[in-house]
Amino acid sequence: MRLHRNLVFAVIDALNLIFNEGEYADKVVQKVLKFDKRWGARD
């Protein structure tokens, strides 16, 4: 499995929002996945 730079940074940002900012995980994941239209269903 290869880790791509943009996906790693997206995960880090999402975890920051969930654990440090207190946002709901389902909303953060939804927002992160819609952020870049090039990401496919397997990302």
C-alpha cells in the first residue's frame, strides 16, 4: 500500500478537527472526501 502525500495531510487535518476542535467525525469525513473531486471511492 502506498501513502500519498495529499491523503496523509487530509487525514491529519481531519484528525485535528475531530480531536482538537471538537467537530463531529461524520461531518469532518464527509467534508474531507468532498474536498478534492479527484479522489475516488477507494481513497
